[in-house]
Amino acid sequence: MQCAGVIVTFNGRHFPADALEPWLVEARHPDEFLVDQYRRYPEVVDQVLREQARAIKSELGALLAAQRKGLPRFVEAVGARLALD
């Protein structure tokens, strides 16, 4: 059986590294996790974002604007690559 190696959470204080270490799991902030995924797989993440925008009947820029507060580095990276404001 394979287990996840990362817990993605805005609430890192409830997942201290010393408690996760025996399980070989780390906690990562969503912004950090998504920036890493975007660096690794930019085309895939671009496609997923476009699909999300279509699903909520929104423009990609509006979707990213809504995410800016919690995911500032991710939104900046996507905006720079796609030339969005």
C-alpha cells in the first residue's frame, strides 16, 4: 500500500514536523505546494485552471483574483507565465 507523502493544509500548526516524521509525511502550505507543482508541470496546471474557470463560468483572471489572498505566490507565477494582471 502506498501512502501520501504530503499533507496540504493552511493549518500547519496542527501538523508539526515531529509528529509527521515517523509517518514519512510532511505538511506544506497550499501556496508552496501549488508553486512547486506549477514549476514541475506548468501545462497540466494551466489546463486544470482553465477547466476550473469554465466549470464556474468565469474568466481565468477572475478565478486567479479570487485565489490571490490565500495563494499569492502561485497566482503571481501563473499570472507571469500567462501574462495576466
